[in-house]
Amino acid sequence: MTLPLPLRNRLADLILESLHDAGARKGLEALAAVCARPAALAGALWPDAFPADLFEYGPDGLRVKSGWRQYEAELAERAVRARRALEGRP
């Protein structure tokens, strides 16, 4: 499934920033964690680079905003793949 431009561009920007910015990499890691487990950031401080504007609170934690819920699995898959690709990067 193709992500809508706002989701795709936001993720692409975060991935590109993660290539050379450890803070952006933490934001990408948080994004992948929340996509896998909505309560992953419960009670924790969010990294500055975490794209909080793409999420809303649900009963289980953070979820992709309702207008984009149908793309949640695709966003999660791409975020996790990008995080894996950048693991161990200095």
C-alpha cells in the first residue's frame, strides 16, 4: 500500500535526518516502537524528533491519527525497516 504524501514525506525526512543526527535516530526508534506497541512511550519523554503530530491518544496509547489509521501497518513496517537499517550507525 502506498502511504499518503504527508506520512511518506514525514517518514522520509526523519530517515534522512537519522543518517547524520542521533536525535533524529531516537525519534525514528520511538516511532518504530510506538507503531509496534502503542503504549511504548507511556510515561516516557518523547524524543524531540518524534513525529507526535501524526499521532493521537487512544485507549491503548498512541495511535496514528484516525484519518490515516488504514496506513498504520505500512507506516509501522517502513519505520521498523528504516530503524533496522540504521542500527549501529555511528
